[in-house]
Amino acid sequence: MAGSSLAEKHFRFVVVGGGISGVTCAEQLAFQFPKEEVALLTAAPLVKTVTNLRQVSKTLEDFDVEEQPSNILEEKYPNLKVIHSTVRGLHAKQHVLQTEDGHNVHYQKLCVCTGARPKLVIKENPHVLGIRDTDSAQDFQKQLSKAKRMLVVGNGGIALELVYEVEACEVIWAIKDKAIGNTFFDAGAAQFLVPSLEMEKPEKTLQCRRARYTTDKATKPKAAAADLGSALGPDWHQDISLRGAEEVSHNVHVEYECEIEAIHSHEDFMQTLFYTKNSDLGVWPVYAQLTNGKVYGCDFIISATGVIPNSDPFLHGNNFELAKDRGLKVDECMRTSEADVYAAGDVCSAGWEPSPLWQQMRLWTQARQMGFYAARCIAAHELEEAIELDFCFELFSHMTKFFNYKVVLLGKFNAQGLGLDHELLVRCTKGMEYVKVVLSQGRMVGAVLIGETDLEETFENLILNQMDLSSYGAELLNPNIDIEDYFD
């Protein structure tokens, strides 16, 4: 796709990153400016595209993410050119991107959508894997197929999906919190979900809807060791077999309130005091010493302890304002501190004063929203039109699936930032549903819905309307009252 003619190529719009935010942004720009050339730079041979988009409510969306060859994008938008290369550097004042294969790509407006990379507990250890993109997921699958025991560190979305989906391999799950899924749930929701780890999983009856594509390794651009493809989308585990080499079907043991203190190779471990005291630990390729004093031998360790924004390739020689998490700080129009450079998705950090009911979380739903909104902002600025902050930033909303349950998170679902100024209402039916509502001064400000509750639209409206619910008390969650009809 990229040839020598690209040595000095000029585009009105350039987007970097083939993930959900980058592809969404590039598609929207190509659609809005059909007579202008839009370039999408991506290191990966396949791009992530959003399909089967369904508007569930005002702010909630449900969609699939498919990996597709980039020529499908080019066929759909003749003015969109995909360049397979990684970025070596940016000269923001000159409006020029330099690629690893020596090309200069000139732009009028640039949007950086390079995502984030895993925060590994130990860097450059062959027995420690991070799962973030398709290549790392496939590497994990290969290791798992021969494994009898793995150790997972972390308590976010990837960790939650892994411990539930892996079969025929013992899983030791080390989390620093008192309950599982601390990023998304309180202790009550965790209690509701824990039994699912011990139950037999329902058989998958539906075939995966995604098309599968393979790529010729020779066509991949040469990438740096730290270079990663775009983030996995929802249901990423549906595409690969997550079976180990054990005969047991599902075996998960959770170690609470601990982290990894040290990692030892088999050879090193033989020399330690731990081994002389615990010679019954067995022979394993790697041993993890936890802060609670326990030691586990395993075939490999999965580090799922969060991500770091992939901003580094753009920083040298430029004056980007960074957030504490090293994300490119953006204003309410997704602009960075460098002129004509925008950012969206996991690489950026919201620098505006957020709505009281919204917070940034590095999730694929927000990546799509930000990519779409960034394209609209770029278009508005090019056409010298006014633009208001998109409605999706009014209320945090996320729909996903954990442990085979539908999960909806709304607003300050974990009472984030509310201190003691809130009360919780909870309704729980074991094995069926878990409903939690967060109230502040009698008004609903957040909710967690696990299971087929059908309450998401009603609760979204109650949060957005900020209606005083004080007089309803616990009756708000009375299962015998048809709350949807009551408030619609």
C-alpha cells in the first residue's frame, strides 16, 4: 500500500492508529469530506471496524468489533488511503509525521489514536505476558495450549474475562483488592459473580459472527519491540480457543489483597530460601512470590494490571501537555496543546471539567465515542462552525458481558468521588440479577445492572432528569412494581 511515491505525501487529514478510535475517526472524516484525501497510518495489517452498531438508549451503544483487511476500508471510502507503517516521530510545528520506513507525511489536521500498551508487572520476562492486541492474544493462546497452571495478576476487564473463559488449566488469580472486579463492581456485585467461577460454563451454541482473516507475515511493517497493534474489542476471546493441557474443565483460585513481590525462573528459585522451605512446590518454568507470603509455580504469568497511553512516539521535540497518566491532554474539542493536533481514545486524557455524571475509562465504548466526536470537531474547525460537547459525555455509560451476564454501568456506578454523601439501594436474585442504584441527595447518580434487568433505559432517564426520588425509598427497587411504566 505504501510505496516510494509516499516519500513526501500531503493529506488534508491524517489519523494515526488502526484501532476503534482511529478507524472511527478516519471513516467519519472520509464521509464528511468525500473530495479530500484522508490518510490512516497503522502498524497492524488488519484494522478494527465497528459493526452491528445498535443504539440501546440515549447514551448506551452495543456493537461488535471486527478485524478486517484495510483494503475493505479503502473500497468503502475511495478517498481514504491506508498507510502501513509505524510512526518514528512528529514535527508538530512543521505539520509533518515521519514513518519508520522513511516517509514524510504532511497534514493540515492530525488525530492521534494510538491507544495504550499493557503495564507489565515485570518488563522483558519471557514468562510474563500482557494481553492487549490480537498478536499478544494469539501468543497467549499458544502458551496456554501447553499449560497446566497460569497466574493472572490484575482486576480489570481483561483479567475478569480471562479467568472465566480459560478452560483445562488451573488459574491462580492474584488481586490487590478485597473483591474481584474492583474497577467495575462493589463487593456486593463481586459476591454475586464469584459462584460463576465454580460453575460449569454454558456451552457456546452460536458460531462467532466475525469473519476471520489471516495476513502474510512478510507484509507486516517492521515494528519496534514495544510496538503493539490496536486494542482488543469486546468478545475478543470468542475468536480463539482458550484451552490448556489439564483435564479439569474450570479451576480458579483467588488470592485477595496481594501483589507480586518477585518473579523467579526455575534455576534461580532452586537457590532461594523459599525453595528449601517449600520443596513440594513442584517443578515449573516460573515462580511468583506474592506479598501475602505465598509462592506459586506456574507455566506463565498474565499481567493485566492496566495500561499506559501510547504517547511516547509523539513527544520528542514537541510541547504536548500530558496528564499524570501520560495521556495527551485534550480540551472539550479533543485538541491537544499543539496546533492542529487532536487525540482520541486510550492515548488521550480528558482535560476539560467533566459532567458530574461522566468519567473517562479506557474502554472500547469510549474509544468509539471519542473517535467519532474528534472527527466532528476537526470538521467543525475546518468549516469554521461552532460545535458543542457531544451528549455522550453527559453520562458515563458502558455495556459489556462478564461471566456470561449482561452488565450495564451508568454514571457514578461505584459512587466515584461522592465520599460519604450517598446511599445505595441493592436488589439481588442469586444466579439471576444484581441491581445497585447510587443516590445522592435523593437523586439517582449511578447504577450497576447485572443480568437481564431491562432497567437501563429507565435508570438512564432518572439519572439524566435528576428527579428527586426521596419519597420512593427502597420501593424504587421493589420487583413487584413495574418501574418502567411508573416513570416513563
